[in-house]
Amino acid sequence: MLKEFAELSTPLIADACVRLGEPLRAAPAGVAPVVTGQRVAGRVLPARHYGSVDVFLEAFTHASSGDVLVIDNEGREDEACVGDLAVLEAEAAGVAGLVVWGLHRDSPDLVEIGLPVFSYGRHAPGPVRVDAREPEALLSARFGEHLVTAADVVFGDDDGVLFVAADRVDAVLETAHTIHRTEREQARRIRAGETLRAQTRFDDYLARREADASYTFRQHLRRIGGAIEE
């Protein structure tokens, strides 16, 4: 999956979801890689955190190579729920990366390990609690307003994290590649001296909007085959 994502980005995945009418399931703003430039893509391996690392170790026993551990720590800002040992164990289990709805610690060690880790940021204290475990602990993970399971794929890069239903991933990736090709050609033409306004026939759009106030720029782009907003 990471190979399929190699030439794409989360903005392109998001635009493809919009174009296809797929649910746009983005992680809350602020979730970012520990190391700038890290990318992750793979099947969701969900785990809900209750204060102990045991739930991660148990999740790893069910992991397939290339899975991405998606950790639900309720977006807490009072504790870091993963550090170097959990990340090393994830690597040993064949996990492709970790995406945390919460915080991490042991940042220098995570940089050295190199396995992609996404979180809200760093925090020194670890958990000092052990809460009651829910039956869904290894079946689903909440991430902001979204609920994700092993039937989802997660994509992450410097712009954020997105979740896509696994049975729609091929269509989303194909559309993202189409948008990417269109946008690269548009960028090439701008550098060659042809403005984006000329490429998108912006004067024509303004004239049509003047005649029909309901005519949107997105409709216009679809009519002419452009790709900017989606």
C-alpha cells in the first residue's frame, strides 16, 4: 500500500474521496509525523489504550506485515501512550507505522528507530492510570469523530492522516493518480507562462456565474476537466 501511495499525498487522497463521493474521514488537525517527511499507508490495526502497553502487545499478535497500528488514546494531552519500546516491538511485528490519537515520548529514540510515528506531539509523562478495558479494545479505534477498523486503510504524510474504506481504496487511488497527473500538467503550464486563470477559462466562469448565481467554480472545473479544489 505504501508503494501505491508513493507518488501521491493526503491532499490528493482527500480530493479523490470528494470527487467520488466517499466519506471524507480525516484525523483531527495537528496529527503529524515525528520526523518530517515520514509517510505511512496500510491496513488499520486498531487498539484502544487504557493506560497499559499490554493492549499494543496483544494487537501485535494479530498483525499482518504492513499493517499500521492506529491507537485510540482519546486525544489525551496529559500522557504519552507510546515510546521507544512499543515502537521497536511494532517494528519487530512487521507493523509499517503507528498513528496515535494522542501523544508520544522518547522522541530521539523514535527518530533513530525510523519507523513512522504520527501523533499530536511529544510529552514526557507516561500513563499513571489503568482503566477498565472495553470489549472493542482490539476491534475498533476512535480517532476524532471517526471510528476505524481493520476494514479501513490509513494514509499519512506531512499534511495529516486520512482513513479510507479498504473496499474503496483502489478506486480512490486511481482517481488520486488522475488528479495528480492533471495538477502536475497545470503546474507545468503555469511555469511555462500560461496562467491558471487562462487554463481554467476563468473569464468564462465569471460570465457564467453572472448569468447563473448557482454556478460554482467546482462545477466549472468539472466541465472543463480541471483539478484544483478536488
